[in-house]
Amino acid sequence: DAVGILCLISVAAALDFKYHHAEELEEYLKGVHAAYPSLTHLHSIGRSVEGRNLWVLVLGRFPTHHKIGIPEFKYVANMHGDETVGREILLHLIEFLVTSYRRDPVITRLLNSTRIHIMPTMNPDGFEATKVPNCYYSPGRYNKNGEDLNRNFPDAFENNNASIQPETQAVMNWIKNETFVLSANLHGGALVASYTFDNGNSVTGSLKGYSRSPDDDVFIHLAKTYSFNHASMYKGNGCDKRQTFPEGITNGYSWYQLEGGMQDYNYVWGQCFEITLELSCCKYPPADQLEKFWRDNKVALIEYIKQVHLGVKGQVTDQDGNPIPNAIVEAKGRPHVCPYRTNEHGEYFLLLLPGTYVINATVPGFKSMLKTVEIPDNTGNFSALKQDFSFSEVSITSKAASCPKTPLYQELERASAAVKPTVHILVLMTVMLVLLK
């Protein structure tokens, strides 16, 4: 039996720097789970068009289920099947995490205080379809139905008419079923950390070529955390002379507008801050470069996960200490177009940079509760500031108020457009008065 266990551990540890196709990837993940059953949980969140499993390995002290106070984090790679570096470095990240647990104090604390979900490939069909690796483009970018999965999500700005693919639907369900706080999706073809919004309109400032979210400061911090911990991304050289990214980061819309992207969907409908990491100038580089890619990204991958502990978290309960789900909890001055609500445990997580904030908790139909908090930088302590809310007069189970999938920012734009003429008239009247005087 001891020999069997040794074999399992060697399976988990003997990860070569090469490309792992579907069967090998599955075998590796199953080997890791068998070798570390109490630290990992392996499950499939759905199937691709061709029926391949969309595997997710969960790592943490409580890998099988959500624990109150422990935030959920995810990495997703290989959404474009021909962008392959992320797929392999996530396998090496898994190996690093499981072999460092209880040996490295930082990794041990990270896994004890965070539930980490890793999906090495969101588009296994596209990867298998890429027979001739190419640095720039191959049809394997798309799923089996020829759809670009990063143009396939509901969009907050315009009606996305793409028919939702099985892989996209699986990820949407996954986001709905977990309380994800922070995420990154790993791409290739450039070297930059790109952040929300990818799409925009006049409400988010897109007329000035930048589409700003209410949490723009946090997103800039998240993108810089990755780029400055990466071997060279922070230098901002880009991949050719035409494209440079100061500090190795960019607002998605400033780079190029895209509709139906996954990071905007996470932020608007999933209450999860996601950035897009472009990790290699060549989309599908030769396997002998994979070890260098892992070395270049290793520190950044870990430092980025720690950011899930930024800001403030807590529970909203009634007078008897029962959790109140669907209470709205937001920081004043940064309202989300789809208000952030507590989960079934009455929990909320808000990513905020260090500073003073007023947190507003609202149970629909009752008076709001405001609390001023001083948020320190707690990422080193692996725990956001804790701030609970107790509603003495409330004893209800509020129904799930789901946000509509319609383009939410369209309504805002119409509202702000409706206001504009009156402003113009006021300005005109003022000018006329000045002239008449």
C-alpha cells in the first residue's frame, strides 16, 4: 500500500514541461487529487460541445465546500484553445501549491485562508483542434461550434446576440453557484494585464477612450500586482513596436472594444473582480519555452491570489443571528449597476484599497445601516477587515432578486441622455443673460 501511495505522489510531482492533451491533463488532475485528497477536490463543471469535461481542481483547507469567511478565488485558462501557455502554467501552479503546503508557511496560510479554484482549460475542443501550433492565429481559438467564448457572455452595454455555448453556460452556472471574489483569465498573444471594462458607453466615459468601472482604482491595483510581480510584464514593452503598455497594464476598452467578454460579466453579474492576463507574445509557443514561462509568472500568480483578502468582508444577520441573504452591501460612492448582495450565508466581500469608507447595508423594505470603516492593507494577514451588520427589527428571508440580463448600462445612458437637454438649456440661458447684460 505504501508503494501505491509513493506512486501517487510521484504521479502528482512528475509534471513535465510539455503540452498535456485531454487524457494526460485528466490523468494528472486525478493523480493530484488521489495524492492530496484532503487538500483538493476535483469536479467537472460541465462539458464542451464535443463532450470533454471542463475540469476544475479546488484547493484549500476545506476544498469541497464554501466556509463562512473564506473567500473564493479562481483562475481560468485556455478559453481560446490556441492560447496555450496559461493551460500549462496552471498545472504547474497546482503542483507548486500541493507540494508546498505545510512546508512553505506562506503557501500554507494562503491555502488555509482561501479556496482556490483552477480550471486549466475552458476550451478543450479548441486546444485539441489546434494541430499546427501558430504564434498568431489558428481556428482552434474558437470552440467546436466556431464561437469565440470571450465574445459569448451577456453584455452590460449592448444586446449580445451570440447564442450561449455549453462552455459559457457552464462557467455562468459556476459563477452563480460560488461566491467568487477575485479571478483572472489567462490568454496569450500579448504581454499585459487588462482590466474592466472591455465595453463601454458615455456613462463609463468611453467617449474619452477609457471605460471606467466604479472600482477602477482597485482594478488598476490588481493589474499592477500581476505586472510588477511578473519577470518583465511591468516594463510595458508589449510584443512589437506598435503596441506599448505603460507599467504592463491597460484598460480593456482603451486597448480595443469587445462585446460579451468574460471579465465584464464576472464583475457585473458575478460580483467577482476579474482581469485578463495576456502572458505570451506567441499564442502557442514551443514546449521548450514552458519552463521559462512558469518561472516568469510563478510569483505573480501567487501574489495575485493574495489580493482576494483586500478590503472588507462580513455577515448580515437578523436579531437571532440568522443570516440574511440578498441584502445589498456596497461602499458609498461606488454603486454597482447590479447591486452587490449577500450570499445564502448572509456574507458579503468587497474588494477595496486601504482607506476610510462608509459601508451601506440595506435589507429591502427596511432602513439602511451605515458603518464607517478604516481599511488597512490586510493581504499579508490573509484576511480582509471583518465588519458584520445585525438588523434587530428584521426577521425575514428575502427572496433572490436576480439582476436582469438586459444591457444594464443602456438604461443608464438613456437616463443620462434625457438629462442633457435641460443642462444645455440652462447653459444657453446663462450665456444669453451674460450677453444681454
